[in-house]
Amino acid sequence: MTQDQLAEVLDSQGSYIGRVERGEQNLQLQTLEKIAEALHTEVTVTFGSKQTAAEIEEKWIEEIAQLLRGRSVQEQERAYRVLRELFI
């Protein structure tokens, strides 16, 4: 993602993102959360969380399982087909 694309998501300017990247601009926690969301990550990742790859994998598997719990068999099958199509 370019600085301009990220700035658009934040309703800001690319120069602002550049200043943040260079450590010349402070930002609010709310802005950091928006950046993490735009980058499809979590705020803790930006601070160098020491999670192992296995822990991160387990987290995503659990998140997917949570989405499927309580859904009908048909919805679960549809979700499986979508995931399978993405990765095969």
C-alpha cells in the first residue's frame, strides 16, 4: 500500500504518512488503530509483538472457527468452498 493509498483511507495526506514513518509526526492511538486496520493487522504487531508464527496461525484458525460456530451446515460448507477457492 502506498502512502497516498493509506492517507486516503485515513482521510489525510501522503505527506502526513511520510512524517509518521520518519518519526517526525506523533499520532493518536485512534489513528494507529485505523492504520493497523487498513494494513489488515493489529496494533500490537506495530510494536513488535513477539508472537511466534504458530501462535499467529492458531489465532487466525480460532478466529475462523468463531465465525463458523452457530452457523448452519450450509453456511459452513459455503465458507469452506470460498476458503478452498482462495487457497487452491
